[in-house]
Amino acid sequence: MFKNFDFIGHKKIWFTFSGIMILLSIISIILFRFNWGIDFTGGTILELGFNKNVTVEEVRDGLREDGLQTSTIQLSGNISGESGDDVIIRTRNLSSEEAQTVVAHVNDKVGGAEVKRIETVGAVIGSEVTKSTLLNVLISFGAMILYMSIRFEHRIAISAIVAICHDILMVLGVFVFFHLEVDASFLAAILTVLGYSMNESVVIFDRIRENLHTHRRTDSFATLANDSIHQTIRRSLYTLTTTLFCVASLYFFGGDTTKNFALVMLIGFISGAYSSICVASSIWVTWHEHLHSERNEKRGTEKKLKTAKA
């Protein structure tokens, strides 16, 4: 299917498309605020038990009167299909009076609700989670740059990191624009996307490294990169397809609590496959072509100076 497709020859298209998407993501992040979950902002966890099975939508309707319909609702207890007799509600900080009012409104709509637990997650815990997560991301980036620089070269490492930043911005842009909740599971999914994107880049750059020793010296960097992509793209697409089957099933059939977690991976994996094949390799080729052009110019200048002196 892609046997004769010139991926590197279309690098201007990839750079333009990715540049527009990154710009839109950055604008969204600047104009709209993140919808932080209670893992970061602090909040209240309500666990309610019912004398019958209820659905998430029934409970959400009960929360609508208090403006809490966007809260995270999770079924627990005896679950049968899309209903259960226990419900865990994660929402903003509520006073004890507000919590009792919410329970009363849910009772009016659904009936048979009994409070099992009311727990408050303080802002201090939210702050610790945020710092810990940011530290984990920075450590991951540092470890990946070090690994890629040692295994390959610093130009490959930087090209791969640019592609990973591209994938993260795609996910952040979607979540900010659609005001989707960012919680601890979101961050776990982001780290998964980091690993996937890095793996895809390593597969292609490893083949480029091997081909550097086997290709003719007259081959251009674009030819080398294209050949390497053609040799690995089938494996990349098979990996992407099988992974998307699993993540898509989690998104569509996993319930509300796993939707955002799965959505991060859906966006990130698709973006990761695209960026590793089209963006990272194109950056590496452009960089090498620029260096090669500079060397030729320098040699030409030196040759002219020697000729002038002679």
C-alpha cells in the first residue's frame, strides 16, 4: 500500500499540518482552562448505596439540580450490565450541608439512597499529586533523551522528543477544547502515550541506523529514511491497529470511569504513529541535509581560498 509512497518528499505537508494542530492546541490551552479533577483541586467523594440497581444517567439527573451533572460517577457493588446498587460520585468540595442536600435530591429522583461514605480530598493532596506527576514526566523525558542519545545520536533523540511533545500537545488540546476532566488516570494514560510514541520512533530510527551501514554512499538521507520507513511501516500499522482495538473497546464498553483514560490513548496512539513515521523522520532528514549543505559550502569556500592563494 505504501511501497512507493515518498514520506519524506511530503515533509512540508507534515510540518504544515502538525504546525497548525500544535498552534490550535496552544491557543486552546491559553484561552480555555484545564478542567482539573479532584485529584488536583481537592473535592468530595460520595458513596451511595441503593435498594435497587440504578444507572449512571439516573444518578446524573439527580445531581443536575445542584449543578453537579458533570461529576464523575462510578458504579460499584453488584453491577449488572449498565446498572449497579452502589454509586461513587466524585465532585467539587462540598460542605456537610451541601452533601446532605445532594443526597436528598438524588433520593427524590432515584429513591432508596443511603450514604455509605463522605470523604474529602484536601488541596494539599492535590498539590502533591501534581508535583509528583510533573516530576515523573520530567524524569521520563530525561531518561528517554539519555537512552536515545546513547543508543543512536543526539539528533535522533531530539527528533523523537519533538514528536513526543507533538503527541502530548494533541491530547492536551483536545481535552482543553472540549473541557474534559483531567485526573490521575489521565496522567497515567499520558505516560503510556509517551512510552508508545518512543517505541514507534525507536523502531524506525533503529532501522535507519542499520541502513546507514548497508546503503550506498550515494543515497540521500531522504532515500535512506524512506527505505527505513517502508521496511517498518507494516509492523507499525499492525501494532497500532491491534492496540486501537483494545483501547476502543475500553472507551466504548468500559463505562464512564475509563472513557477519558481510553480517549487519551486513542488520540495519543494515533498521533504517535503519525508523528514517528512522518514528523520525527522528516526532522532528522531536514537536520542532516542542512548540516550536509553547510559542510559542502564550507568545503567550497575553503577550496576557493586555496585556489586564490595559489
